[in-house]
Amino acid sequence: MRGRALVVVLALILATLATAGVFLYARGVEQDAQSGGTMVPVIVSKVDIPARSDLNELIEAEEFKLIEVPQVAVVGGAVTSLDQLRDKNNSVAILAGEQIPVARIAGTVPGGALAIPKGMQAINVSLDSSRSIAGVINTGDHVAIYATFDDVPESFTGPGAGPRATSNSTTVTTVLVPTVEVLAVYRPISSSTPGSTGDASEQLPSSVQVTLAFTPDDAQNFVFTMETGRVWFGLLPPDESGKSLVPISYAQVIQ
């Protein structure tokens, strides 16, 4: 009888210890869930950072800080050291206080924050939405640029055209640059159109600012055209180039 009683007592003790262990484990899990568990240091920005910014300048200005967040809240590939940001730029905008995934950070790109191709120049232009493919054109696209000039002497429009004395003039449209890379696009949203309900879907960009990559010669021609003529953009399909065409005037259109 004494041996049986001892076994019962030991069983009760073990059961009590097991129950206590389960309770303590559950309590620990609950506390980890409430506190977020282990804290992990991550880098965040103190300010909003536009896309394609030089992060070295922001590091020097001390616009980044190290904070701790619960491990369960850390985003995949979050930046944890300023060394991960040095000599880099951000491919998309970064908001103040948000974690910075490494996927948003690009390596040093020749041409600076705009990634201007070697030997090219960046030229910015503001055009009304119809002329600049509003709502469609994006960074990385390629466009053909058409130019229209008024009062062009007819001697410039035919075979063997050249500066000859003439009293006749016409309007001419030509392909100014067959293929131009788009480096950046900014589309401000205008107020609602008259009679609209104010729904965002009815708001249209009144103008589009586009930054383009030109050779020096093409840049000169483009600036001249913006000062003296009119331009239209034609969006090119991916991986396709535009074509040079013979300038046209009224005669070629109506013939």
C-alpha cells in the first residue's frame, strides 16, 4: 500500500510540474505576442524621399535614423545599416518613417540620380496632356518626337532643298528625333473638369513634365523647336525604335 501511495504522490507532483510548465510557456508566448517578440534594428528616413534621389546627400544630412521594431513586423529585406545606402539611389519614393526594402535601392548608376546614359543630356519639357501621351508615358519608355514649323520657305521642303530666295512658305512637320528615352515623368492632377462629380477617376492631368535623354545635337534641335515651333510625342512599342521620315507639308498630305 505504501508503495502505491508513493507512486500516486509522484504522479501528482509530475502532473503539477507539467501543468506549471505549460502555463509558463503559454504565458511567455502571450507576452511575446503582445510585445512583438524580439526587437530588430532597421533604418528609416526622417523625411519623404523622391524617387532617384542621391542617398549619399541624405546620409550626410543625417536624414536617416536607426529604430527598433518587433521582429514579426520587419519587412522582407529591410535595410539595417547605412552602408547599404551609400553610393546608391532609390528606384521609387520612400516615405518618412517607413522601413526601406533593399529592393527599392539601386546601385550606383552612371549618369547620377536620373541615370543619364553616357554622352547624353537630360532636357525637361512641359507639354499639354494630348501632346505628351498623358496617363500612359512612363520612365523607361521611348518616344519619337515630331516637330511642326510654320512659315518654312518651300525651298527647304522639296528634293535638293536648301536656302534659296523665295517668297513662298508653308507649314512643315518632320520627325525631329526618331527615338528618345524617357528619364522621368511628373503628372500633376488638375482640379475636376466642369460638371464632374469630383471623383478622382474624372480628374485628368492638364500637363505633363517629361525629362528626356538627348545627344547634344538633338538637344540643341529640340530646344530650338520648343522656342520656335511645336512638338508632339509618339510612344514607341517596347524594344522598338522610331524611324526618320521625309518632312511633309500640305502638298504631301493632300496629294
